[in-house]
Amino acid sequence: MREMTGEERRAEDQRIRSKFLIFRSADFSYLDNAATTQKPECVLQAVNNYYRTQNANPLRGLYKLSIAATDAYEAAREEVRSFLNARESAEILFTRNASESLNLVAYSYARSVLHEGDEILITIMEHHSNLIPWQQAALASGALVRYLEPDPNGKISEESFRAAMNPRVKIAAMHQVSNVLGCEQDIKTFARIAHEGGAVFVCDGAQSVPHRKVDVQELDVDFLAFSGHKIYGPMGIGVLYGKRELLEKMPPFLFGGEMIDYVTTERATWAELPHKFEAGTVNAGGAVGLGEALRYVKSIGMERIQERELHLTRLLMDGMRELPHVHILGSASPEDHHGIVTFTIDDVHPHDIAAIFDSHNVDVRAGHHCAQPLMKFLGTPSTTRASIGLYNTEEDVKRFLLVLSGIREEMGYGD
């Protein structure tokens, strides 16, 4: 792709940022996109339009408004299917978020297949949402959770993964992109090795789906989870992709209205996929908003989004490397960070760092980033994280670096 001129880049920045109303109301630099993203006007309008003109309980009514709500809900499901290149829309389940999606697999699938002595293979780098559910599934079944450790760049090697696989491993679960180090794992290779060993592979796509093309058929993962709010959609809507042959065998995760086929006073039978896993009144407005967010992302193009974010990540890391006492965690290469740059500053607590950034209208994240085992492995209780989205600009990076350069002085250090 041809490198854009500065004038072209600034024009593109303006076109994109103009679609996000929140940036019109205040002058601030939002660099906490790995936690959640801002919403473009088209998403706000889509949700508003649903509740203004289509609001009814989907799937339950034969009147026109309910049919319109059902059509809008299922159209959003098809948009997700297309975005992930799943084989059929029945393989797309709507949940509240990636955490609920991963819990669904851990409860509905894992607890039905795990036995004492079985193993679950994950990494020490996982977000708590892709760690605690497996711990709980292991406790309930007598299985064992085993942890893979990364190299200094945050990568899990094929050799270490292959060495850890054995006939006792029934489930392997891993992030595609780390929410702390930003590094990408070779999910396609790991899924293949897991399948060769008779295990299923679960992918946490919360940090990858918003930033790179994810094709579930190409990766051949058995399950993949992501959250709508991290890809410019509403909060409270998430996705679980699962292969039909596995979903068919799994018991429901939740019970109640709409997920049933027939009920007597003694027993019940379940609805067909995907509705078997979507008990109760669904978040139709959230699904509509997510569908619109995916259309918006596609209108810009994932390749273009990656180029924008990589350009800013390079500027960010180049500037940080010039500052004494600032230490970037993970790889030295911006290409390995997917817009996530986590760092420490000598003698300054991450909470103080974040507070100083906030006083200068720059939003960053401080803490353990829901990855405490990784923090322990890295030898630090907490860090600060800047994360980039498609609407960030060179001005955001410049402001970040200017504030960063003065933090130790504001804390009373002379250098």
C-alpha cells in the first residue's frame, strides 16, 4: 500500500474523527481502546432507530413489529457470520461479552467432557476471562490446568506448545492478541496441533477481531469469542463462534424463555441452534449496533485500519525509546504490538502515571489489566498501557509523549 502524505493522513484523520460525536464535545486523547472503544455516529443512530421504529420482543410475536425486530436481530447475526467467515449463522451466538462467551464454553462444553486427570492447556498470559473459567471447570471435574510461558517477546513457540500436548489435554485455550503485550500468537498452527492430539481449541479474539482480519475457517478454531464494545459497537453485546458439530452436542448454558422447543411439567427439549444458547429476551438493540459497527469497520477496511494503527504505534514507541526511565514491555518491534504498548516508569507507580495523564486530558489504563499471573511472571505488580484505535491521530501521540516526558519531573525527580 502506498504511503500516505502528511496532508492525506490529516484529511483521513478528520474524516474518521468527525464520525465520533464524543470528540466534538471535549479536547482529549483517548488511548484506552483495548478496554473499550468509542462509538461512531452510525452505530448510535442504528441503536436509536431500532428502539424508535422496530422495538418488540424478537422471535416471539407474529405481528409486524415483532417480525421486524426478529429480522433486524438475525441480520446482525448474519453480519457477524460474514465478518468472521463462519460457515453459517447458526454458529454465531450472541452473549453479553467475550467473558460470557468463554464462560459458556467452560460450563457447557468443558464440564460435559472433562474428567479427573484430564488437562486444560492455556498460557500464563491470559486475560482473567480466559483463565478463571478454566480454573473453575478444572475444580469441578478434577482436571488440571497447565500453563505455557512466553519468550521475551511474548510469543508462545510451536515447540513449547507441541511439547505440552499429550493425550490428557482435552482443551487448549489461548488469546490471539495479548491485552498486555499486544503480541499475536500463531493460532492456526496451535489449533492444528491441538486437533492432531484430539483436543479442541478455544480462541480469545477480544483484542484481535477489532484490529486484524479474523477468518475462523482459515484458523480452524473450534470456538472464538469477542466483545462488541471493543470494535466500536455497544456495550453488553458479545459473540461466541462455535463449530456446529460441537454446539449441537453441548447442553444449554442458561435456561428459560425462547431457548426451548417443548416443555412439560417433567422435562423440556431445546430449541435449534443458535437459539438454544440465547435464553430470555435478547439484546436486539445491541446486536443491531454491533452489526452496524462491523459494517463501519468494513467500510474503512481492516488493512487500512492496521496501517493507521501501526503508523501510530511506531511513532509512539520511537518517542518512548528516547525517554530515560521509560521501559516498554514485550517486543521491541511495533509490528508485534497491534496498537497496545504497555510500560513502566522508574520509581513512579502506574496509578500516579495514569492520574498525571488524566490531568492533561490523556486517557490511559493503569493496573494489572486483568492479567495478574502475567504480571507476576513479568516481575511487576502493575503497569500502564496506551492502546490505539482507528480514530487516533499523530496529535494524540504527540500529546502522550509530551506528558510522558514530564511525569518524573511532576513527581519530584530531577531527571
